Amino acid sequence: GNILYGLHIGTFEPNQSKPLARGVPNETLKVLRQGLDKAVEDDKKLQTKQRRHQEKLQDLEEKLAQAREQNEKLTKQATETARILKRIRHNQLYFQAKTLVSPACWERFSLPNNINALCLGRDDRGECHTAVGNGICKSDSTLYDGKNRWKPTHSPTSQTLNAIAYSHFAKNWLAVGDSGTVCCSSAYSLWHLLPAICSQALNDCVSFKNSWIIVGHGGTILSANNNELQAWVRFGRDKNAACPLVAHDVPTQVHLRCVAGNHDCVIAAGDEKTILFSEDGTTWRQAKIDGPLDILATLRVRRLVWDPNRKTFLALLSPTSGSCGRLCASDDGKRWHCGIAFTKTESLADLATGNGFCIAIGEDGKRIRVGDDWKLGRCLASDEADFLGNRIVSDCRHFYRFQSGGKTVWRSRVQFQ
């Protein structure tokens, strides 16, 4: 029968003494039990998945630890390999450096005229070397076969030529000399004398971007487009110049003896530790040199070189009195740092870089110093040998030594790659 419990009604089964639940139908209880069973089952599945994920995570952590350990081993191996290769390279450089200071390393070539400068470039027959002095002579690329192939070529001037350079941009040569002499040559080896530009001695020249830059005595700096060598612009303070002055003045009147450049800037240097830089070849400013001023004041810059391998400018400063010579380095040409100091007896006169070496030559043509990175002051070999000339240049395969004003060139027998 139906029994009323408060406001709830329960139903008795024939064989039950109690209701299934107070006021809850049996169908609802079944649904709740099924939901509870399913929740318990889902919880078990979730715990199983979580346990599997933890096992996978632990496995991945173990693999990561193994990978890190393997990476450390490989790093150590790479470091050791780099150290061995560096040592091998150093030993190779040391052996080659010891070879370079030996007179037996150099083979001799006789030239038809006295020379002051030598440069590698190209003509209508291909690669060739050209040397200038009291005349002009050249040798084609077969110089590498060991035969003496230097031949004279017509010089359009009787003035002494002090420097020569080749423009890979315009494919032409430029030679400069005393009394403002400037000569140019096309790829067909025909040399032409340009109209007088100034009266000062011109000491060096370089191709910078699409222009030529020339430096000389009295702070003289000349500039012209590679393809317009008749239109020169002169930077300086001499109002009696043959070509017009421009508003951009040169901040010095000392003799400028050398010039070098890269793709970003050009450097001119000379007496009284003067180093000028320009980013466009037009506006020139004084560079800053870090070092003892009392010593630097007695030095003049003898040679400027750009080392493309180390992306560094090097300047060789030699004494004008009893002080020691210096080697300065700069990454941008604006700020220079003093490097190693040479002894008073060395009196180094010239500097060249190439093939992983930096080589300095003594004024007497005997002393030679070979380093692999003079920016850091490392010297691999040094010796005082037989006289081989006080000038040195490199064409990235060989070094060439000669005496300024002499008729002999010595080439390094070792051909570098």
C-alpha cells in the first residue's frame, strides 16, 4: 500500500520491508549507479594514461640526458680537433715563416730598369706584374714558371715614379711620381702622361670605390673618378696648385707618404704620426692614436696596409730620431691602437700582409720579421740574413722583395694557397 512519510511517498515491493530510497525512484538510482560506475572507470583510464605519460616523460628525460652527454662529448671532440688543427696550422705557419727568413727561400730576377714599386694587375694578355721607378717594366703571369720574363715598356715621362696601383673596378693602372707626375695605362699596356696636377712629389696611390686617391708632399691629396682621369680635384692649402682647391680642406700640411683603403674608408698617413681617414674620399679627418704621445711624436708612418683576412688596417711607424718603431692597428681607420714596439736596431722600413703572414723588412734590407697576427703582437720568426732589399709586396701567392731604386726582385719560392 501507499504510506505517506511527511511530504515524500515511497513504494514498497512485495518482498521488501523498506523503500529503495526515500522519495527517489528506482530508475533514477540505477542511472546514478551507472554514472558512478562510469566515472570510476574513466578515472581508472585517466590514471592509466597519466602513468603512461609519466613513463614517456621519464623516457624522454633519459634520452635528453643522453643527448646532452653526447653533445658534451662532441663539443669536447670539436674543441680538441680545433686545437689540433690550430696547432697544425701554427706549425705550418712557423715552418713557412722560418723558411721565409732564409735567403734560400728567395729566387732572384733581374729587371731592365731601377724600380721603386711593384704591383699585380691585368692587361690584354691576362694577369701581369708591373714595376715602376726611373722607367716602367712588366712581366706576365708566366713569372710563376721560374723564368725571368721582365721586359721594359715605354714610359711617357723622365720623372722618377714612386708608386703604382691597379683598379679592379676600371681595369686600369695608375703610377705617380716626382713633380706631380701622374701616368695612366689601359688594359693594352699603353701608358699616357696626364697634364700637370701639382708641383709636389706624389708618393702613393690607391683605387677607392670608383675613384683614384693620390697622396704626396705638403699634405697633398688628389682625387678623380676612375673613368675621368683628366678631371682631378685637389684637397690642400697650396693656392698655387695647378688644379682648383675645394672647400674640404686637409687637416695637415706634413708629407703624406702612403695610402690604403677598403670598401668602407680610405686612410692616408705620413710624417709626425699623421693618420687621416675619409669615408667618401672627400672629407678628411684626423684619426686618433692611443699610445705614448712623447714617443709617437717622433714617428712617421712608412707603410699602410689593409689585411682582408683579419679585416684590419696596419700602420708601420718608424722613428725619425732615437726612439723605437711601432706597429699600430685599427679596425675602422678612425681609432688606432699601438701594438708591438721594435728595437732601435731594427729600423723596419716596409710591411706587407698575405697568405696568413705579416712581414716587416729592415731599412738595411737584411732584417726580416714574420708574424701570423701582429695585431696581437705574435712573431713567428725573425732573423738577419743577406741583403735582399728593403721593400716588400704580396700578390697573395708570393712575396716580392726589392731594393728601392734597384734592379733586382726576389720572389719567395714557396707558393701559398
